[in-house]
Amino acid sequence: TQTIASLYLKEDHHKNLVDKKITYFLEKVRTKYLLKTEKLNTSFIEKLAQKSGNDFSKTKYLINTIITLNKKSECSEEELIVLHKMIDKFFKK
């Protein structure tokens, strides 16, 4: 995993990694919290915050970040790192 991640980082495939991180996050939400992830709206955010024990505002910020990054055609290394830290912190709650 480390080798593959290093290869992506060296090749500046940040958007590809961001997309994979988002896919991983949403899959984990579906399996761990049994929530549908088709509509990332306020109702979804409320349910996710409640089931995960995370603060609503932090959960909303994470989901809004995911929505924003999904719309972009390219992402920076910094955006990838921030997303990774946000997801990591979310699941450590």
C-alpha cells in the first residue's frame, strides 16, 4: 500500500487518490453505519453525525469538502492530505 501511495504521489495523481479516499469513506459509511450515500444532504449529515458520535458541524464540513472535491477535475497534494486527515479523525471518534 505504501509503495502504491508513493507512486501516485510522485506522479501527481492527487485527484485519483482523492477519488479513492472518497469512495473508501462512503463505502465504510454504508457498511458501518448502514446509511445510503446517494444523497449527501442535511438529513444524511444529521444521521451520520448521530450514528458516528461526531459533531454535526465537523461532519457537515467533511461532507461539504467531499462534495467540493468530487466536482473538481484536479486536486492538490494539500487537498489530499487535508481530506485524509479529516477522514482519519472522523473514524477515530
